[in-house]
Amino acid sequence: MAKTALISVYDKTGVADFAKELSSLGIEIISTSGTASLLQKNGIKVTQVSDLTKHKGILDGRVKTLHPNIFGGILSVRGNKNHSKELQQNKIKNIDIVAVNLYPFEELMNKNAPLKEQIENIDIGGPSLIRAAAKNYKDVIVVVDPVDYALVIEKIKTYKQKNSSLKKANFFDEKFNCHLAAKAFAYTARYDSIINRFFNRLNDIKFPEILNLTFKKSQNLRYGENPHQQAAFYTYFTNESCVGTAKQLHGKELSFNNILDVDSAFELVKDFDKPAAAVIKHTNPSGVASAEKIEDAYKKAHETDPLSAFGCIIALNRNCNIEAARLMKPWFIEAVICPDFDKAALELLKTKKDIRLLETGTIRKCDECFEYKKVNGGLLYQNCSHIVIKEKGMKVVTKRKPTKDEIKDLLFAWVVNKHVKSNSVVFAKDNVTVGIGAGQMSRVDAVKIAVEKSKGRCKGSVMSSDAFFPFRDGVDEAAKAGVTAIIQPGGSIRDKEVIEAANEHNIAMVFTGIRLFRH
């Protein structure tokens, strides 16, 4: 009996050539209307699904392939006498190859297409065909990715050369079939996960009882955080400008640690409306600045701590121009990420062989944002910290109110502080960080480190603290360094003591009520 292939695809990339090859190998092609029309235009003989089901389909095409004549042919176990007898009794032929891919539901969902259109693009017959073929992988080849067409043809040709025909029941390499089945189930699982997310949105469910996440491998990495660890980078479909959607223009492949640092850097500069630059080491900023020109922002950010900037990641929220590129040229920089590179800037930076250059396009933010943190045996899941503080959101708690210039610097330091590992403080002056104390076990030590990093430049600066001061010692240390104003959440049982310390030193202090922990 001749072998048959059912082909029904939304993504028609390469499908005509695939069908031609199958047909030339003596395999009968069965297809649904849209795919059948394309194949016939390419001179390929096609049997319509409706000819097998004796039904043209109903409900505006919602029901076409859901029929025993199709699923019986896919699910029958070759060599099972009872199955063979039932197929003969019902005049059903075996289907040996199933090539199916699905309606673009994810694309329409992310484009916020009209609800009716999204619903109609929830594929029903397609996933059922794929799952049936994958379940019966010992006897059926399932193909969901056009990338696999050529490999399937090559395997069939190799088999035919060795066996002279394709008449054997399970005429194919079972191990290869199993590989394609695993790929097929991953494909339908991802599809269902996305639809699940869609219905959670419709029901305004932010934290469902079952959390289904789906990511697609973007690339294998040379190694993980350390050379003895294996790793890969997985992404999900989003319209947001981020490391997951950025395009690499030049340089070595990104490493595991590069990706973490690039993400930290770009997410920081996205929080600024005015031109801003961030210099990142080990996910913490060593310097951040905002200025009227992007090159000035970069220069000031780098000058915050040039020693720590060795081997850094740089993020800009404006295009990298030739002026900024010239400033970067002398330094060892791992990667630069920005919306775009001016032509001259790109040519100049490409003279640095290994530097990784990534463009994101116009900066776009996603309204729906969640963060995940893996722990052994579970996953922590939270919404992103997109809260913005303005002057009206500050509560002055000291005798002295901050000046207008101090308020600008306090707001700047607070934004930077969101992106520094806790416990942390940030010193800033004129929209430039002058000292950063990150990731300390005690807040007073974070202050001392920021003072040391500032190399005397913190005199006349302001300070942001990501959480309240448990004791007055942090304020006392800041006063010694010349800090004039402090922004912090407040909420300590010793707030009164801390405020009194600020008053003693004539420091203006404001509370935000918002903690900025970043673990």
C-alpha cells in the first residue's frame, strides 16, 4: 500500500518543495483547502481531506480534520490485526506522515488583535493532529517545523536506498521519529501555555493556581556562570525592547554572565526619559548619568568609577553616536546595548574585535511585566517594580526641606537605586552617580563603601537608600562625607532617632514609603 502524508500548515515556508519531494518518492499527499490550493498551483497532485471524510467541513471551517477517517489513519498501530481489520471495515487508509503547524495565535495576542480574531486563531484540529501523530511515533512521522523538512526527505531517501521500497509498516527510523515526537509535544505544550496565559488575562488572573511558562531556546552558550557549567539562553515572545529581543551586530557570542549584565544595564537606562548611560559590572552599576547629550551621559557615568568599569557592559537609552563611540574606543568593554548605532559609530566600534554590539530598536516597554526567581523546589513570581516617584510623592520629615536641585538629584538617585543589589545606597550630584555601595550585609557598610568609591566627590551630593536605616549610624557616616539630602522609604522603629540625626547635621530627609530591595 502506498504511503500517505497529511500536510496542513499555516506557515507555508518550504512546504511546496517538501511536498514535491514526497510526491516524487511515491507518497500520496492529503491536504486541507488552503495548503492544498498552494500545492496544486505548484503542480503537485493532492487529495483533499474532504474526499476522505466525505464532508466539506462545518462551522466556518472550525471542523475539518476532526473525523475518524483522519484520526483512525494516524492512530492505528501497524501490525495490530484488530486495528487493521477495523480500518478495512471502515475503509480508512493509514496516514504515515503528518506535517502540521498552527495558527499564529501568539502573534495576534501580542498585537492585541480584536478579541474575535484571537479566539478564531485558537487552533483545535491542528494540535489534535500533531498529538495523535506524536503519540503513534513508532509508525508515524510528525513534522511541526519547516526546518525539519529537508532532514525528513533525506531520511526517507536513505531508507529507500537500503530497502528498495517504503512498503514496510514502520518504514522509518524509530529513534528519529521519537525525536520529532518530542519536538511536536513541546510545540503543542507551548501553544496551550500561551492560550492559558490569554485566558488568564481575560479573567484578570495575575497569579494562577497553575503557572505555565514557555520559553524558546535562542542559543546554546559556551558555558554558564562558570566554565564547568553548561547553559543555554531561552526567550519568550515579547514586543518589549530588551536583551531577549536585541539584535547582535558585532563581536563574540554573548556569555551567560554577559546576558545577565546586559539585561541589568538596559533595564536601568529604560527608566530614564532623558538621555542616560549606565556602566555595569556583575549586574550592579558602577556609574550612571543623565545629560542632554548621550555622549556626556556616558562620559560622566564612566568617570564615576573608571577602575571598576574595566570589562564593563554599557547601556545607552539613545543611539550611540560617533562622539560616544570615540569615548568608548580606548577602554576594554565587553558589550554595548542601545536602540541603534550611527553608521560612523558602528564602524569605529567594530575595529574592536571582540566587543559585542547589540541594538534594540526604538525603546518599547511592556505593560504586563513579571519577574521569576528560581529556588530549589520552586519558583518565585512577582510583578515588576515599575513604580515612579515624583516630588509630590515625597514626605519631608526633617526641619530643612530639600532644595529644587536636591530634589532632582534625589529622584535620580532613587531610580538608580532600584537597580542596585541590596543592601545599597547611591550618592548622586547633578544627575550623576558619584558613589555606589552595593550588596552589603549592613547598611552602614554600604554607606562607607559608597564614600570610599566617591573619592571625595560626595561632598554636596544626595543619598538614596533602598530600605530604611535601622540605626542612625548610616546617616552619621553620610554627614561626615558631606551628603546634604537623603531619600529613603522610612518605616523603621528607629525613624525618630534617624530623623533627629539628619536634623543635627542639617540634612534634608524625605520618605517615599517604597522599599527598593533587589536580591
